[in-house]
Amino acid sequence: MSAELRGDAPAAPPPVLANEVVDELRAVMGDEYLSLVRLFLEDAPKHVRTLEAAASAGDMPAMVAPAHTLKSASANLGAMALSAAAKRIELGARQGVLPRPAVAVAVLESEFRRAALALNALLK
């Protein structure tokens, strides 16, 4: 039973960027963290496009790998809302029970845009 059905307050959505994760990574990695951010911003759009195409085709198995990649890579950079959106797609597609895949991908795209803005701000 969901939190709303039990009368519990819904969980707060994950942050666009988890500041504590970003701060820790920057402290440990220094400028290498910013290199990872640049690589992610170059690489992630192709995975988003792959998800769009797979969702349009109704090809759930083809959604698993790009969603997994985005989930892991975004979490490693502290982009937790994007990671959560990718996780929902990965798990649903893996189990073959992802209702309205195009909507799930649209949510992921929105979270990617928000994460990209926040990550680009770190590069300035």
C-alpha cells in the first residue's frame, strides 16, 4: 500500500542535485569531478534519445540499458531526481510493467534538463 493510501505524508522528491554528494565528490576528486560532469553532459543525451525511440516503438527491453546507465551515472554525480526517474524506467521496463513509457521518458527528459542546468552551473 502506498504512503498516500495509508495516510502517511508522501516522501519528499529527491533533489535535482544532492549538495552533500556534490561537495564530497568535489573534495575527493577535485577537478576530475568537473571532467566527469562534462563527460556526462556530452554522453547522456544519446541515452535519452535511445529511451525516446524505444518508448515510441513500445520496446521495453531496449529501454533497460540506457535507463540503467543514466540511473547510475546521474547518481554518481549527485543528480538524484534524474537517477530516480531513470530507476523507475529501468525497473518497469525490466519487469515489462512500465505503464505509459512515453510519459515516463518525458518525466526523465524534464529531470535531465533540470540536472543539466544545475551541472552546467558547476562548470562556470
